Amino acid sequence: MEEHQYSFYNGKLKENDLYRLTEFFKMLGNPTRILILLFLMGQDKNVSDLSKLLGFTQSTVSHQLNLLKANKMIRRYKDGKKVFYALVDKNVSKVIEEARHILQ
């Protein structure tokens, strides 16, 4: 794919940037992942907490968490023996909040 410059866009859109942007929105294209992100906007949680909140198996939740982590939307850290998940930064929250605002 060659670089494109659109009249409504003042910068250059590189292929890698386009791919990353597409992957970001793909991650938001799944209700379970959005729910996970919404719960993590409130506070960091572990797989067990998220599993109970969502009503899914820990395996299902872990799979979705791994996808979100691979796409750099969340991070994980240990506190003692427990592994917790947190949003990488507040920009993910801003995108979700803006989308919710647009839909109202």
C-alpha cells in the first residue's frame, strides 16, 4: 500500500499507522472487550474479578485480556501472587467516553 494524503487530512497517513489504527478499532468491535475496558476504567482488576463481573469463564476473559494486551490497550502487573490488569493510559478511556457521548 502506498502512502496517501487526503484533502481532509493535513498529515501523511503511513501504512503502519493505518494498520495500527484499524487494529485499535477492531479491539473496540467486541462487546466483551469494551466491557472489560469499562470495568478497568473504574479500577484495576484481576481475571477472577472480571470473570465474576462478566459472567464468563476465566479462560474466556483471559483470552480477551491477552488480545487487549497484545494491542497495547492494557498492561498487567503483579501484586503479591495476583496478576492485575490496568489501562495503559487514559487515551483509551477518552476514546470510549467520546464514543458514548456521540451515541447519546
